[in-house]
Amino acid sequence: MSDYMDGKAIRKLMFGTPAYKAITLNGTAVYFRVYTGLVAVTAIIGKVTTEAVGATTLVITHVPTAGATIPVAASLDVDPATVGSYITVPLLGTSATLYNASTAGLSQTAKMFLPVGAMTFTFGAASGAASWTVFYVPIEDGAYVRAATA
């Protein structure tokens, strides 16, 4: 018997199920949605695919179908968001996002429980793009996260 586990199985054990979305780094839009019930978001990470020029801020909120808006990440200027840079969200609501040029590194220490609703990303850049992944574990049977459609 082998001690080997493939990367996909290990990631699922550690972080849960992923949802993916390619996003431009400007404007405000719903990019992910929580369906059916409560989920524990275990990680949110973005990889810059097109450099963002100038101030590049990011704020993430979750708007549930019932109840008050939930802050997911406070604003951080990630300029320069160069191609290949990673941006992570500490999931502490009042904490700013982190990126690999920050002195704090790429930490991911908390989980955030989110009910049914829409995860809104607000970017303050004029250009740029990133591929984002939200990892989650369903807390209620049937709950899941998907990338929002236009």
C-alpha cells in the first residue's frame, strides 16, 4: 500500500471544494454565490494574470439573502499587481487582503461562515485581471459555492 495521495485529494482534505472564476480588476460585481445553505469558506486566493496599472484596491463583501452584509476583506492597495503575484484574503472581515509583495506574506489563518447570498468584489484598478479560487466546506447538506454568471 502506498503512502502517496494525489494533490487533488490532499487539497480537498485541507481546504474543501474549489470554485473558480477569472476576474478583471476593475469595478464592482458579484463573482461568487453561495447556494442552498451555510458554507465555511476556508481560503480565497487570486493569481494576477494581467498586470494592473496604478492603484489596485480590493474590498470583498458577502450580501446574504436575509440579514446584514458581511465584510469578508477590508481594502488593501496591492499596487503593483504584477503578473504571477498572488493575492490572499485572511477571512477576518476587518483585515486587508494580502499579496506576495507584502511584508506579511501569504497567510490564510481563519475560516468564514457564509449563508446563502452573493460575494461581491470591488476593485479600484483601471486595468488588470486575476484568476480566483474560493475553497469551501458545506456546513449544511446541499450547500455549495459557484462562480456567478454575468
